[in-house]
Amino acid sequence: MRRQLVLIGFALGVLLWLAYRPAEAQQPGYIGSSKCARCHGAKYESYRQTWHARILRPATDEAVLGDFASTDPDLSFSRDDLAYVVGGQFSQRYLTEIDGELYVLPAQWNVVGSEWVAFHPDDWRERPYTKYCAGCHTTGFEASSGTWLEEGVQCEACHGPGLDHVALAGDRAHIVNPANLTFDGQTEICGQCHLRGHDPTGEYDFPTHYRPGGALTLDEAFIPTSDPDAFFPDGSSKRHHQEYLDWQLSPHADGVACVFCHVSHSRGETEHQTRFVGNHRCVICHEEKKDLAMHIPYHPLGEMVCTDCHMPTLAESSEAEYNFDFHSHTFWPPDPRVTIQYGGQEVMPNACNLCHTDESPEWAAQALGLEIETVSLQPTPTAPRPPTPVPTATPFLGLLEEDLVQAPARGSSLLLGLATGLGALAVVVALILVVQRQRRSEEGEA
């Protein structure tokens, strides 16, 4: 009898330890965006149409944009080699699987110029996708295993793991609402992917331990690049996915978050997932510039918009014989004097001469009324804006049983603790019943 009681006590102790061990020992619980759709259907359906959600997709005929009938010498692989496509708004790259590992194939299709351009043709097999790209093109990426829950940037990439939120009937305390974070917390969510650099180990080109609203700030989880080839001489970005680094140099970093200009849950009103059209999004704050006839007297009205000059397309995704692809996010006013100071348009381009290619930077400076001798690289400060207001909450419609059945086993500390605790109770009850039955049997034999 004593041996049986010791066994019961030992089993109870082990199971209780499993139930209440520290949460840090368990992985966060990602559940997938289809679970979010049960209660947030309208946002889910509109978000699925964005490039964020479609940044990584299986290589179906519908998804592949490249011309594989081309005889371009940069195209060194066939359509049959493709496993996934990456992007498609400005350019599209392709993944192939070799010995269980994904790699970006050595040419990309440039959508703007409708041409193939080489992409790491000499070292592409030394660049596994899970080390260079996957953390920003997937949701629920696990660095230790190189696996992920969903392709694309889905709900939990910005709102954090959602298992506790779903299990607790939509409890808002167990999901990240970016609108409730600090200003820095809001912008870091976008910054986790719209920047270049590496994690503290130097092994990954994206932050592996940053989570929206988590314990680590982006500065603690990621080291921005200092590669001079990634920047123009004035510090603005030369390469793509560096918008966050540009924004940090801009006057908007004092109080204008990314979501003030960009929408989160839909395609927005332009191809860049932005709010409003034309100059309206700018003059909301810059009322003094509303009379463009005074602000830009050298251009006819209706011919120019604010972003033509303050967000020139300076960054590029690959070498190409046409204009750049991505807008600068420093928002600095055009200053041809900087081009003159650093040695010309090829070294340090300016917005004026991106369009007026047949004119000189000196001509552009004169047209703007700028004195070439007084070159300044300091942008004009902009009045700060408050963080984005909290959106209207969506009511919870109920938890389906399959939500818990399909949840990852490594998920929530809360659910694991609850389930293990109930399991411990069941085991103890069963052992007690066994002991009681054996005891009655012994008494009957006596």
C-alpha cells in the first residue's frame, strides 16, 4: 500500500511540474490566419489581396510572371525548377528546393522593365532562403528548424501569436493591437522587415527573436547594416527594403508613424498600399504647402505631386538599365547642391535630375533658387503627429472546437498548462480508483 501511495505522489508531482513550469520554456503559439478569419472576416478577405499576404506563394501558373520562353542569357533555369515565387509588384524572384533546402534562383524577373536580371549568379547556392529571406516572407518562422506556419506576411506577423487570444474567447489582453502600442512599438512592427542588416548572431538577415509587443525591442533584436554600398553619400538608401532606415532619418520619425500614410488591412488607394490619392495625404499635415502654385511655381498645376520631389525613386532591387524602383522615405526636399557636392548624378542622384535628365544639377539648383555655395544636408523639421488612434473592436463570434484541435502542439503556455493540469488530475483519480479496487480485493480475500 505504501509503495502505491509513493507512486501516486511521484506521478502527481511530475505532472504538476509540467503544468506549471515557466512559460519561457515553451514556444509561442501561432494558429494561422484562417482562425482569425472566423471573427475578422472582412479584414481577412481584404488583406489577402495585398502584396504583404502574397509575398511568398507556391509557383502556380497564375503566380508566375516571368517569361520562361525568353532567350535572355541571365535566365539559366527552367519553369520546372520553381517551387515558390517571391513578390511580383516590382520584381519577382523564384525559389527552388535542393536537398530539402530552398534557394533563390540566380535571376529575377523585373516587372517594370519586363526583362530578366541576374541575381547573385555566382553564389546563389551559398545563400539558403531560411537564412537570408524567410523570416520576413513568412509567418511563424522558427529559426531552429527553418520552418514556418504560413507563407506570406499574415495576421500574426503584426499582431503576434494568437492561440491564447482564440482560446480565451477573443480576450483583447492576449493579442497585440499595434494601435495600443507606443509610437516606437508601432513603427518597429513595420521596421522588422523594411530594413537591412542581421540578427545579433550574424547568422540571419532578419530579426529572429523580435515579436510585436514582445520583450525585445527591434534595436535589441537586430543590427542595421553599415555597408556603404547600401547607401548614397547623403545617407539615404540605395537598396530596397530599407524604408525604415530612411524613415529614421526623416522629420517624420518625430511622430508620423508608417500607418498614417499606409493602410494595414487592404490594398489601399494606390499600388503602394497607401491612404488617399495624390497630394491629399500630404496636405493633411502640410497645410501651408496646399497652394502648390506658390510652392512649385516652376511646374504647371496638375503635372506634379508631392512625392515626385520628396519621395524620389532612388532605391533599386537589382541592377537594371532603367530608373530606380523604390521611393525614398527620408522625405527630404530636393537639393541638387548635394549632387554637385558629391560628384554628380550617378554618385548622388537628386529628384530634379531624375526627370530632367538633359539638364545639369547646376541648372536644377538655379531653377530652385538655391545658392550652390551654401550646401546643407540637414532636412527641415516637420511638426510631429500623434500615434494612430485605436480602431473600433470587432466582436467575438465564438470558438470552434477545431481551432483547438488544429493548434500547434508547441503553442500556448496557458493551454498547455491547463491541459497538463487536467491530465494530472485524471491520472491521480485513476490511480486512486486502482488502489481502492486493489484494497477491496485484498479485504475480500482476507
